[in-house]
Amino acid sequence: MQLVLDTQTDFRFKVKGDNWKTYKSLIIKENVIHQLDTNDSVQLIIYLDAETRIAQAIKSKYLAEADIYPLDLNIFHFVNSNELQQALLNTQPVLLEMLINRILGSLSLQIGNSMADERILLTEQAISTMHPEEITLKSLADKACLSESRLRSLFKEVTGVSLYRYMLWNKIRYATNQIMAGHTVNDAAINAGFTDSSHFHKMMVKMFGISPSKFLKDNKEDVMVMCDQTPLHFETRVYDRGKRIIDFRNH
């Protein structure tokens, strides 16, 4: 079976014989023939052996009477932007495995969501789904029904990082997703709200230790990371610019 979680906006999907539909997150039963269109966004795709205990728990909860299940789920309710960015940019299998275990555990109800404050969840969701240039401290405070100063204080208390730093992570994530979707480094920087590519370069090196040009060079070829430790089996693959739509048969 397969879990598809979008890290930026949404993706397009259809099963054989049906029409295209748009989703943010999706669970797909094994042996379901389908097509996925990245929609110029970036997805985290998790493959699960359908016979494992954790897969059975997820199937029982979500796929009892359906081949697919659209989740009302934001990936950043389970992982923060910095962790996900580090795992994907620097291809860190141990960190990626930890993040995936956290997501799977939450879906199967084996663990709870460690981010208990709904106001911070709303703030993170807004940051991760809005265009970086549309995000302001006032708009986030209004969504969370808090004053700007209280939001800054509570966000640092709950997440361990400042709100400004988290918003910067999001801008970098947005820009790198743009690069993975085929945009130039300069266009990605401007689209994400940086003043120019030099500003983007400086911030990305400072935050993640890798330059945009190095990231682009590394991602010109597919990169695969595999984990065969029970109950996980997962693969990560860099966006293939030559294949925007991919056909799958899950096993």
C-alpha cells in the first residue's frame, strides 16, 4: 500500500477508468492501478508491505470499504520543516526513517501527536500551505486568535524554534520544491520571496549547509534510499523532470 503526502500544495491523482482529482494527502490500497501527476509540487511517498501490522492498522481504520482514502492531513503536524528539509536535502536515512515512523505511528494510533496545542498546529499549517509572500505575523496571529507577541512566545515554547526561523525554513522549502519541480535557482528564489538568488544562497547555506547550485546538481539524477528494517520498507526518489506523470501498481 502507499501513502502520498504533499509537502507544498497538492497533487493530481486518478485510478484506472476514473477522472483526475486533486489531493493533499492520500492512502492507496495495494494492487490499485493509478496515475499521479506531481502538479509542480513535491510529494513524500511511503510504500508499506500490506501484510505488516502497522499497514493492517491503517487499512482497518481508513480502507475498510474503499481503494483510496483522502486524508485531512498536513505532514507538518507530524514533522517540522527543518527535520524534513534536512532528511530530503542531505539524504539522511536515519532521520528520514524516524520521521516516517512518526507519521505511520500517528496514523495507526500507536502514538499521539506530540504537538498538542491546536493554535500552533493552525499556525504551522498556515505557514506550510500559504505562499511565503502571503505570510505575515499579523495574519498568523489572527488565525491562532493570539496577539503577535503571545504567538511568538508560544511558538518558541512549543516547537523549540523561533517563529521567524520557522518561516525562513518554509521559504527555503518552497524554493527547493520549486527547483525540484524544474524551475531555475533564480526563479525559485524570487518565487519564494527572497530578494535575489544570492540571498537565497546565503540563507540556504546558513540553515542547511548546502547551496542551491549543489542541491540542483545533486538532483539532476535520481537518488534512492532504501530501508528494509521491519516493519518499514521505503524508498525516496528525486523528482524526474522527464516523467511528470508516473503509472504505479502497488505491492
